[in-house]
Amino acid sequence: MFRSVLPRPSSKGAGKVIAKSLDNKTIKSVQKLSGTRMIHQKDDGKSNDASLQPDAAATTLTDQYEHRRLSGSPKTVGGYKATWLNALAEREKQLAQGKIIDSYVYNSVKSTEVGEKARKDSFAYLTLPFRDDAGVADFYVNAAGRLRMGQIFQDLDALAGRIAYRHTSPAEPVIVTASVDRIYLLKSIDTMAEYNIILSGAVVWTGRSSMEIAIKATAIQGDLPKVIKEETLLEEDTFLTASFTFVARNPETHKSLSVNKLLPLSQKEWMDFRRAESHNAAKKLRAASESLDTNPPTGQESRIIHNMWAASKQLAKLSQKPLNVMFMKETNAKSTMFMQPQYRNRHSYMIFGGYLMRQTFELAYCAAASFSHSFPRFISLDSTHFKAPVPVGSILHMDATVVHTEHLYEKDARPKVANVTDKSVDSSTIFHFDPSPINQLSHSPDAMLNKPGTLIQVKVDTMVQELASEKKTSSGSFIFSFFAPRDSDGSTSQPGYATVVPESYSEMIEYISARRRAVDTANYASNLKRNNKL
């Protein structure tokens, strides 16, 4: 199983201080385990001379730490052979022979026999000892001192891939992430240094060549258990759930490959199997029935569109626009990246899906933070399909836009959304587009939505461009939901309720599509809490 690559601090309670500088012992241990050396002058570990200290130590160590995690255990006996130079040479050799190679390491399926496997056969976990190891926590903390979700997304996808291969063994197909069905944060973990985290999961449903994998994150305030099994992890400690769909292909024929059938052994496993089965059927039906390409807005949605149109006209007339109200086009954030081989997947020629999730999340976070003038909190990643793979050596274009906002406030309250100085405009009504709220404030102290604020939905469209062509192909759209508390600085004016205002009809349709997704997310959260009795 994956374990921490950093030693535990020797002093008691050190794991609770994230801001503490990494000591020389921690730095040297990372260098040793990563198999690399920092290029700075060697320090004896005792000097306080700034001229002897490495510049940007946290940045350098993070790169080394990620290299260690991504390379993992060598697949080939005799050392880590799946280097990019070796994989590149092999691909050029195969292309010269007129062959297409999908994977450098997984080039033989080994077995095509289809058997049955129990859920426990695919169970796997990853430990993140934030409480016990300040060094590990430092790699996962964001600027606000909370959990950096982009890092977690990488771990979730990597763990899901491992689970998939445990289920398909002894066969060794090419397995890729087809979709992320949902990642949802149930509880807030604001004091991450007080917890040890366990990410764990297993295959919960199988089709002919596809597998659904359910993963949950468990937060433990005590020591990590010596033996970790699915049945020993308590539901009340679960703070995040995730669902992935993987598909298997035969590396020799490049066609889909049948995988082992899942055999549920308990009532809970049967319930999870049936729930996943019905969810897959409902997902296909919903995609066909709710698309605005073929289904026009309902009467209620048409009224919302009219309200948005009226608000956009009034907003355009204001001599001074409120700080926390923006036109949709003004929330746009873009990023372009060249896909380097250091973030390839285990098959060597394509970029790791978890890395793409991390990069799209970071851009979405930028858009939400700039829009809300706060540190937004991640709530959900909605259903995302990887439409096209992203090859190493391609260019990835990402485009993020705030497409929906929802104001959460106390029951029967109708607060002023923005400070509008123009007396001709009623600021208590102009930016309330939707008369029926989708979500309700929770009374649970550790719930994510337990205080007034704004739910912000950000859509990140990705396009991949091969160097040989100017054509850009859609790689998928990632839908992130964030929450920005109204009173982050102790007042009701900063950051306040943030509002996005569409102007064009196409933007309003985008808003309505986002609203439908928000309804699905709210229903999902309600069902999840009911099923888990949270």
C-alpha cells in the first residue's frame, strides 16, 4: 500500500504546526527517497546562515515529492525502466513498423479469461498522515491553511487506477478513466493538521468492460489503525465521497476487453451494486431528457431568464457597478499549458487524468476566488467525461467561467445582495433571479453549507491541440462548485453575496444548464446523506 515517504517528526505535536519550516532531516529524507540531489551547496544541518539555505525549498521538495509518488514502484525488474526516453524510443520503433502502441509497459494482456471477484479483492487505500507528519501536511495545504483539493484529486484518480487493476488481474489491459461521476465534500476539514486521512475504495459495479469504483476519504483524529479494512472505517468519519468509471482495452487488438465480474457478498454490497446500476441508467436518461439542445427551458426557467435579462439591463445603467456583482464574461480565466512527460500516466504516452483534474481545479479556483474576493471552499466536482485523451507533447487550452450562483441565507430572509448607491434600483430584488432556492442552510456545525454565503459553479472547458495541426479537440468539461461565506471577515459587507449576471441568450442558457446541474448535485447530496445516515 502507499505510505508516507517522509519520516514522522521526532517532537510530539509537531504534526499540528503546518507553518513550521521543514527541518534538514525532512529535506534530506525526501532527497534520499526521491533519488535526486538538490543543486544547492550542502548544509551541515546546523547553520542558520541564510546564504547556505536552499532558495524555494518548499517548491523544490514538492517537485521531488511528486516525482517519487508518480514514478511509484518499478514495473520492470531491474529498476525503473519506463522512462520517457525509453518509451519514446519504443514508440518510434513501433511506428517505423506501421504499428500503433497504446502502452509502453502494458503491451500484452496476459489473460483474457473472465472470472468472478469479490469487492474485497480490489480494496485498496492510501494514508495521508497530516496529524503525525507536518512534512506531508505541508504538501497538501493551501494558502488559507485548509486542504488543497487539487492534490487530493490526483491521489483519488491514482488510487482508483490501482483498484481497477486489482480487479482485472491477472489480466493486464490498458485501463483508462472514462469519467468522474462525482466528487462531493460532505464535511469541512478546516483544521487539517488535527487529522490523519485515509483514502480507500473498491470496485462496486462492473459492466462488460467497465468498472465503477467508489472511494471515500476518512478523517481520524487519533492514530492510524494498524489494519485498514473497508468494514473498520466508520461512516461518521467520512468527509468526502468519489465515484469513477474506468474502461479496459486489449493492448494488442485496441478493442474493449471483458473484465472480471463483481460478485457482491453482503446486503450492503448488493445495495451498492444495484444503486450504481440504477445510477448509470438514470445518468443516460437524464443526459437525453435534460439537454437544452433538445429540451427548451421550462416555464419557471423562462421566468428566470427574463429576470436575468432585466437585471443585466439595470446593471449596465449603473454608474458604479457593485464590487461583488459581475457580468458572466468578466469572470473568465484562461490557461494554456504544454503537456510535459513528467505527468504522463502509467501507459507513458498520455497525460495522467488526475493531473488534468488538478490543473482544471486550480484554474476554477482562480476564477471563483477572483469573482468572490475570498478563499472559496470546494463543494463538488460534477459528472465529467474525458472525451479525448491528452497526449504528451500536446498543448492544453483551459477556459474557466462562473456560470451559476446561488445565495444561501436564513429562512424567510431576503438580504441585500449588493451595495447599490443608485436609489432607483432596489438592491434587495435586482439580483435575486431564482425565487425558489435549490439548497438550504444546514444546522450541523461541521456541514459545508451551515452559514450564509454564495454557491459558485465554475465550468472549465478543455481543448487539446496536437502540434501537427491548428485544430483543437474538446477533451471534456469540468464542473466545480465552491462556497464563499458571506461574512469571511466578520462583517456582512465583505465579501457579501456574489452574483454572476449573464447578458447574452447563450450565457443565459449556460446559466440554466448550470442550474439544472445544481439541482442534481443537491439531490445527490440529500440521497447520499440519507443512505449513509449522515
